[in-house]
Amino acid sequence: MDLGELDRDSTSRCRLNSPVPAVCRKEPCVLGVDEAGRGPVLGPMVYAICYCPLSHLAHLEALKVADSKTLSESERDRLFVKMEEDGDFVGWALDVLSPNLISTSMLGRVKYNLNSLSHDTATGLVQYALDQGVKVAQVFVDTVGPPETYQERLQERFPGIEVTVKAKADALYPVVSAASICAKVARDQAVKNWHFVEKLQDLDADYGSGYPNDPKTKAWLRKHVEPVFGFPQFVRFSWRTAQSILEKEAEGVLWEDSPTGDQEGSGRIMSYFSKGPRTHPRLPHRYFQERGLESATTF
């Protein structure tokens, strides 16, 4: 699995996919959707689809795919290789969402929560399969949020397809289990081989599980927080665990919203800069520059 695109730009998202088996363009197919890495504070979230013709579903079941969380890493890798070898009837596609994309989406001026991001990513992957010519007849999805409303939304989006959304679908439907394995293999590889663009001193590659309640993960976050620039892009800085560490360990910031004059009560980050006379006028914050806003001097 080549994650080179993520290595080149770890701030956004990347799409990976297998070739579409010819039979999947001719026969009705079943498609499963699942994700890996929704909860961790470290690393990307990966959404995956896996599909095969209904006539070959027994062959997929014969691989003994299972919920990726119940399998060891070596078992997941072995099953993924086996699915690759069966590429004449099994296809897959991934959407790898970087930590930076997740956090900036959640903290943007227009809020875009994780559930909405998950729903839209899953919908986009189903549409991608259709755009590639896959004859999707049935879709099975591991739910995010209430399964009834999620299923209704997907059914409305894809009226010609039979949609089923269930909790624990990765343990109920082999095609969702296969998608779960694809997603987990990709995330494990992305985390293990993460390309840090930041120049980190004494980088510790032992992150723990990456989950917010893991003491080893918390210790890693505290070790690698930079007082001014915060965390490396490997971290989902919108997670409460990361925000708490920032509040305790990082410097305070004063955002200027006026083009002239100094505000009182400068944050601690200002101690990094000279307080002498300014040779250039202070520019307004980017928020005001982007909108062409200026301070009102008369009414």
C-alpha cells in the first residue's frame, strides 16, 4: 500500500484504491464501509470501502475476514494481502484524512463536526465506486451516530441501492469486516511511517496506543508540545486532551484586531518579541485583512 501522497502532504487527505475488477462492472455488487482511527488524538482517520459481486460473496467469507479490532496486526496484514491476490473479484478504496484536516474542520469558523465529516467521507467513497463503474446493489455501513437517521440519509442519497446501517456492522457483515481491515492496515502503516515535517529533537516513536486516555500517549504529547507553535501535524489539536496540554504548557497568545496601537494585557507570547519602537505599522489580524475590514474612526 503506497501512502506516498500522504507523506508529500500530511495536511490534507489522500485517496487510494485498487483496480476495479472487471466482474464488478458487470455484476451486482455488495459494498461495505468502515473506518479506523476515529478516536485517537494521534494520526489520521481512514475510511475504507470494500466490494465484490454478490455471486462471489461466499469467496470473501471464505477468507475468514473479521472485525479488524479482533485481529492481530500480522493477521490483518495477511488478510489484506490475500484480498489483493483476489483482485479479480475484490476491490477497495480508501480516504485518508490527516490530523490537520480533522482539527481545522472541527475548529473552523463554520463548525464541521466529526460525525458530519465521517458521513460525508463515507458517502464520497460510495459515490467514488459508482463513478468507477462498480454496479453497487447493496451497501452495508458501520454506523456513526444513530443508525436510523444515517441510513435514511444514505438511502435518500442513493435511492437505487439497498442501504443497511448497523452498529457493529464490522462484526456482522464480512464485506464490512473486509473494509475494516483495509482501513486499519492503512492507518497502522501511516502511523508507523509518519513523516514529521517538523524538526523535532529527541523524537520518541513510542506513542502508545494514540488514544487520549493512554498515559504513554499523554506523556508523548507533553514531551513534544512546542511553547509557541504547539504540536506537530501528527496531533489532532482539536481533541480535548491536546487542548488541555496546550493550555498548561504553551505560551498565551494575544490576537490583535486593530491596525494601530497596542492593546493592554499582552499575552506571555509577547515576551518573545522586542517592546521597543516599531519601525513598521502593525497589520490587522488576518481575519480582518481577508474581509477588507478596517477600524471605524468616525460614525
